[in-house]
Amino acid sequence: MKIFGKIPFSMSFSFWMVAALIGYFNTQNLTGMVIWIAVIFVSVLIHELGHASVALWMGLSPQIELIAFGGLTHYLKGNLSLGKQFLVVLAGPVFGLLLFFVAFLCNASVFFQNGFFVQFFGLLQIVNLFWTVVNFIPVLPLDGGQMLRIILEAFFKSKGRYYALLTSALIALTAALFFFFYQVILLGAFFFLFAYQSYVDFKKEKQFLPEEPHSEFQKEFLKAEEALRTGNKEEALEKFRALLENPPTIAMTNLAFQYLAFLEYELGQKQKALDLLSSRLKNLSGESLYLLHKVSFELERYPLVIEISGPCFQSFPFPDVAERAAKSHAYQEEVEPCLGWLTTTIDLGKEPSLDLVSDPIFDKIRGCPAFSKWVKANLT
């Protein structure tokens, strides 16, 4: 299923299950549960569309996933400046606030005085105002926490995320104790989990800090990062290349490799991007793994695509990841895994038409009975 034809989104069964449970526990009747489900669906979708619409406007390819307890908007940040990242994050709560005002106006209108609509728009107001306020709390992974991270990265560069995680852990723990004190157990539990996860990530982040805070490598790294943020791609490319000629034995080296790979790809040097990413395969972040998956397919390195499809899909459960995996298995004449990935592609919102298997890459298995049977059963 697609929104506006350009922002694909998928919905998991767990999303509907959790929404139904929330509705039931709050009303304990069928009508109230249906209203809650509708309110949660509209609120989460509009919030994520806020993120996705701004990301799309900036030339990215966002995808929305509705999951238990909320939604996720996936997009490759690439070399997106911190200012643009901030706008993408901010757009979610802003859209939620706009939805609150729309619900307020509808509830005050004479056209929506039916009992169902009064309950729906009334609840829509409460949920979106409450969630917008909560979402601005500077705790990761909430939008407030993401905005805090971006602000701290602007001031402290590579240490910004480190400080953001520490701040997030402290604020989340304080919020958890506050909610527990006032018997708001569910929110308290959530913020306690946020505090724990921020602390765990904070401990992990230490390994990515430079061993020598004032080393020449760090200074040059920050200059390369600044060139990238200001759009000077060629300058950034040369600086990152120079950094990797004699890299120190610190984890930040991995980040420099990944920055360089993104730049090589954007400047049309696909083979160089592939070589860089594959040489650091075990240390790649989710975004870098997604790029490796994409460039490997474009360069017809199908065994590598197959090898990394599983972990790549865990980080980015996108239809295009599943589709690339299916095509790669088809090229290798591996029918069963190909059909499994094709099914996943459809489950994630890809239109189940014959166009899905029109690519000549499927010719290798087109005559296989299992493939023909699957096509007849699933495609129109």
C-alpha cells in the first residue's frame, strides 16, 4: 500500500493488536475500542507522514512502517546536514500538533455532532496533544531526544551522540520515577526502558570516541565532516581519503570509511564504494549495510547481495531490500528463497502484479513449476 504514490508504508499485525488492546482496556466496549483503533491509526500515520513528507521534499526516499506501540520512518540520511535532519525530526510532532487543531475545529463544527464523531475527534485531540508534549521530552528514541542529539552534534561534533545518550538516560530515569510516583505505571515502564537502553548505548558509544581527544586525526576528521555538511563533496572526499592513508587504531576509522563510501557512491564511483564497504563488512552500520546491498545489486554481485540480505532487512525492512534479494536468488536459480523474498515484498506493500516478476533476471527460473504455481496464486 502507498501513500500519495511516493511514500510506501507497511503495517504489522502487532500494530492492530496493540491498538485494540489499548482501546479495550480504556473502554471495555466494542464501539470505544473501534474509536481508539481509528484514533491511534490516524495519529501515528499522520505523525510519520510528517517525517516522511519533509524527507521526501529533501530528495530522500522515506518508507513508513507501523509497528506495535507506534511507527517508524526509515530513510537513508547519507550526507543530510544536521539542520535538515532536525527539520525531518521536528516535522513529526508538528504534524501531530496540526492534527490536534484539526480535531479541535471538527469537534466544534456543527457538521460533526454525531455521538461517534464527538468521541472520535475529542479523543483525537487528547491523544495528539498528550503525545506531542511527551514526544518533545529530550529522551531517545523520542523525537525530542533526536533533536537533542542533533543539537549536541552541532556543538560537540562526534561527541554529540555520546552526550545525548548520557542526558537521555538521566532524563528518562527521572521521568520514570515521576510517573511511577504518580501511579502512571505504563509510561513509567516505558521511560525506564528508554533510560536503560540509552545507558547501554552510552556504554557502547565510548568505543567510538577517539583514544586521543586532541589527536591530529580527530581534527582532520572534523574538518572533513564539516566539508560534508556544507555540501563540499569533492573536498570532503579528498579529506576522508587522506585520513585513511595512515589511520590510527581507533573505531572512528570505521566511520570515516563509511562516510567515504557514501561520497564515492554519490559521485558515481560505485566500484570504489563497493570495495570500501565490503572491506569493513563486519563493522558496518545499518545505513552502510543498506548502501552495500544496493550497490552490490547494481554491480551484479548477487552472492554478496544474498549474504547480507538478512541483516540488511533487519535494519531496513523495505520492499526494495526484499525485491533485490528475490532477484539475486533468481539469478542464482534458488527458487524457494526467491519466492520467500517475493512474498515478503508483497507483504510490505508492493503491488502484487505481474510487473513484479517481469525483470529478465527471473527468466532463469520462469519455467520452474514452483515459480509458475506461485505466480498464478499470488500475482494478477
